[in-house]
Amino acid sequence: MSNPSKSPTWIDICICTYRRPHLAQTLRSLCALDLPDGSVVSVVVADNDTQPSARELVGTVSPDLPFRLRYIHCPASNISLARNACLDAAEGDFLAFVDDDSTVSPQWLAGLVETARDTGADAVLGPVRAIYPPSAPAWMRRGDFHSTEPVWVDGEIRTGYSGNVLLRRASPHVEGRCFDPALGRTGGEDTEYFSQLHRSGGRIAYARDAVVDEPVIAGRACFSWLAKRRFRSGQTHGRLLAQSHLRLTQAGLAAAKAAFSFCAALVFVAIPDRRNRQVLRGVMHVGVVSGLLGLREIRLYGDEPAREQTHAA
């Protein structure tokens, strides 16, 4: 039970969207939230389409929500600008990002906020659980290649993702920090954001029970999409590594890791999920080499058909 003498905790839930009808399900899933004690919640939807295509949908769903909902049109088709619009619009103590193709679990927000309170972290990540259609390949469902969890390095999380995260707005490592518009079409803007947050001294925690579900659409349930995604992820990592003075050394190390991964794939050639995991790991390391050498990053957003395109990466 909340303490009436204690000031409420204000939380903004931010959703960037681009021509995604699933946004209605994302918004309606918020109705079932078990709210943190002493909290007040509002929702911000940032529409990244050149035309305000989500305005009508938001207007239709808004009366069903128990929260104040604000609609922002930021017509740039650039996910970084949409995320930055959310940062500018947020007014609360905390800001939570969730993607427009996800649905949140009832304990999602409470799990993020409780972890932030317990740890004092500047950012808290939650897991993104992939929901596969029956038509997805068996190896893909068995290996769960689309779910997202943080990577731990020497007992800490050094970067993050925007599909399920809470930010402490008053943190000196969050306040004034923006997503890079130059990465708003290639992707990787969230990886850079959280890497820089960590490098500045910010702490990133993990709330294991703060789950969001993300359906894997047909266009993503294939090896080629995964390979493109891993390559771009590697490019982003390589570009961050290139800021050091060991570019050639890092490129050589990444090339060796790629070669090892491709050789390991041969060992598991008869086990599709393990084989493909190694191939994808090799593709990622090739992307690292590409990023270290400064090659042009592939563009993930803006080229897909409108029905499947998303700017909530």
C-alpha cells in the first residue's frame, strides 16, 4: 500500500511508431498493468511517419486507457528523432520505452521501477520474448534467435536496447543525452546511446521479470533477416570500437573470430540451430570488421514495405 505522505512517482511510457497497426494491441496491453506503488503514469506516442498515419488509431484507443495519452507527430522517418521527441516530451521521474509491435506483461512496469529503486541504476533493461508463429522454421523456434536479453561482460551490462528499458530522467548520465540522428535509418542508435551512457559512468541493471512479448512476423522469420540484423549489429559495435587507437588490431581479432565461427558451423552442420547460430555469429564479426574499417552501414529502415516497416527497433 502506498504512503500518502510520500510524493508520487511519475512515469512516462513512450512508444515510437511507424505504420504499425499492432500499436493498438501495444496500447491496450497497458490497461492490465500492475502499477508500482505510489505511481502516476502517462503515455507518449511518437508517430515517425511523414503523414500522421497513427493519429486516428491513437484517438480510437485513447478513451480505453486509464492514463493520459499524448500524440506527437515527428515526420522524419528517422527513429532517433522519434526517440528524442519522446525524451523531450517526458515529464516524469522515469521514462520507459517499449516497441510498437510488442505487448507488455502485467508486471512489466513494476518490475522495471522496483529494480531501479533497489539498485539506483540509471537504466534498467527487461527481456523481450519472441513469439514465433507455427510457420517459423523449427530450428529458429528451437534456438530462439529473436528474443533479446542484455549481454553481461565481467559482471556488468555495458550497452542496451530500446525495446524494453526504463531511464531515470534526473540521472546526469541520462539528462541531456540524445539518440544520434545519423543512425536513425541504419539502426544501432540505441546500442550507441547505452554504450555512451555506460562509458560516462552510468549503471545499467536488469529486471528479469519485466517481460514484453514481441511477435515474429513472416518477413523476419527467415535466416536472411537474421543475417542482415547481425551484420548491422556488428557494424555498430565495430564503429564504437573504432573510437580507440587499436582499429587494425581489433579488425584482425574480429576477422579471426569470424573465421572460427564459420569453422565451428561446419562442426554442427547436421544440427541446424547450432550451425546457424555459429554462422550468424560469424556474420556479426564480419560486420565488426566492416564497422572498424568505416564502410557504409546498411540501412535497415525506410526500404521495407509499409506494412512491415518499423522504426521501433
